Amino acid sequence: MSKLTNFDPIQNYIYSKRNGGLRVSLGGLNPTGASCEITNELGNPKLMGKCHRQVWYSKKRVERTNVSDDMSYIRFGVGDAVEEELQKHWEKQGLLLAANLKVKAPIGTCSDGEQIDMSGEIDAILRMAEMDEAGRVIGIDTEQAIGIEVKSTRGYFSEKMLKGKGNKMYPIGYPKLEHLMQTGMYLHTRKVVEETYGVKIPYFVLIYEIVDSCSTNQFRIELSNDYDGEILVKTMDGRLILPQTDPMQQLESGGKMNQPIAGLTIENILERYVLSYEKLKADTPPERDFSLRFSDELFEEMKNQGELTKTKMAAFAKNDTAPVGDWQCSYCDWKDECYPFGVLTEGVESGEISQEDAMRELGF
Ligand code: SF4
């Protein structure tokens, strides 16, 4: 009988996934690192996407202080399996031109003249096909193709946001802006893919699989000016998806209507990429783009703008050391590196509070 009694195949899988199972980049900035200043549906200015300080930590290979737990690796594995399953079936029918296609393309120039590249990985390129009502392929267009980006997710908020369940603003759902920016960047740089495969790619399809309810939704993503311009979200039959206004909300806000998101353009995203690259040349991390806890002024401003939920407002009022701020910080892999004294870090940095007092206040 072997003495090796501690073999745990699942733990071994998690170990493998954590140490090298993730995808390797070709260098340069990444589509998932995109960010953009937009005006949202309520008419408020917002920074969306990746924090430049987070990009700095990542590219400078600063050790992560808040690493993903074991469960996250199982979640990543489910996401990979969803993609592979879809690719397998498209391949079987002769539709799959490329899977997990690595792309690298120039996206700008730094103030010192250095070229900035973006590198990413497109989930799939499919030949454009005609289908019958059951989904059977009855014709293939050899001159056109579509790009595919697959996201797997779960939970109530995914049903609400992505499928429109109980969503008065987008009753048929709307993609996450981070995913739109990523897909927008693939559309912007797709020329090299079109030339490689000898096809035109008029649009990408962003596919969501909500794995716990086994439901799906998909959106057609296009650029208003072919390779540039605004990122447009359409239904699969090509109708632009615009925000609706709930009559009750309209009444309460004195007749204010929700407006289409403005500023979500390739030009604005590229501008932020250049800024991010410039910041990477420094030896110290740039300013924070987001906050672990909103300042009192920002909290008031957001409250007046109608941007805070009742739960957030209550949590903020109840405890003045509660991290009630941007979700980007809550989920950041470098949260403890960026905020070593939690919500009191900025106070320590400005000399308002000593490190010792901050630690005491935090209960250490
Ligand atoms: S904790 Fe927040 S501000 Fe700091 S790097 Fe992460 S996202 Fe940016």
C-alpha cells in the first residue's frame, strides 16, 4: 500500500490553474486594461474600466496582495470550459476560422515617440453563415466573418443587467461596459485579422452565458466609423439598444429622461491608453483612479446625482471606516498594497493621522 495518502485531484487542479494555467500575453497593453470617461444614462460623468494604478502594479509585476481564492479558479475553469464547448461545435460545422486567436497591433504613440502596442486574445472568429429556423447551417459566406467574445457569469445581477430581468432601463439587457471596451478594441484592431483570413469582419458578437441559470444573451457590437468612433450595442437583428425611462422615475426626477451613454468611443479609450503608458514610465505608482471609500464630498455629490443605492447610503452613514466606495477597489488584486491602512490610508499619506492611530482605529 502506498504511503501517498494526501493526493487531492481538485487541489492539484487549482494549483495548476493558479500557477501557469492562465493565458500568456504577447506584451504591450491589454484590451482588458481599457478605460474611458463617459457620460452615463443619468447624465453624470464617470470613469469606467481599469484603474491606471492597477495597470501599473500589474505591468511592474508588483506582487498581488489580494489573490483570488480557490473558488475563483473553479469559476475561471467553468469559463474556459464554456468557451471550449462553443468552439468545438462551431468547428464541427466548418464555421470556426480561428480560436483563442492572439493579436498584437499598434494603438498609439507616447510623447517620447515610442509605439504603444495592444495585445489580446480573440475567443473565436466564425465564418458568416446563413441558418434555417432550427439553427442548421444552410450556407456559408466565404468573404465575411464575425468575431466572438464569450463571457460566463452568474447570479441575480447578471440576470438583471445582461438579460434585463426586472431592469427598467434596459428591459432586454445590456453588456457590461468593460466588456464593450474590450470588444471595441478588437474591432479597432481587426484589420490584421481580416487580412490574415481574407475576410471582412463587420461586427463582433458578445455572448453571455449565465451558468447557474443556464441562460444566455448576445449582443452585436459595431463601431460607428468602421474601425473607429462610437461603440454601438445592437440586437442580433441590428437594432440599436437605447436606455428606456421608467415613468415613475421620470415623474420623481421632474421629467428627466435617461439618455444614451455618451463618450464611449475608440478615440477616448485610446487617449486613456496613451496616458496609462506614460504613467508606466514612472518608478512610482500613479494617482488612484478609484476610491476604497468615497470622501464625504464625493458621497454627497453622488447622492445628489442619484448614483447611490439605499444599501450603500446606509452602510456609509453607519460606519465611517467601512469601505463604501468603488467596486474596482473592493475586487482589486493590489488592494492592500494600494491601501495599506485601509480607508485611513489617504489620511496617513496626508499626515492627518499617524500610522499607529490608524492601526488602532482599524482594530489592530
Ligand atoms: S485599490 Fe483601487 S485605486 Fe488602488 S489600484 Fe486597486 S483599483 Fe486602483
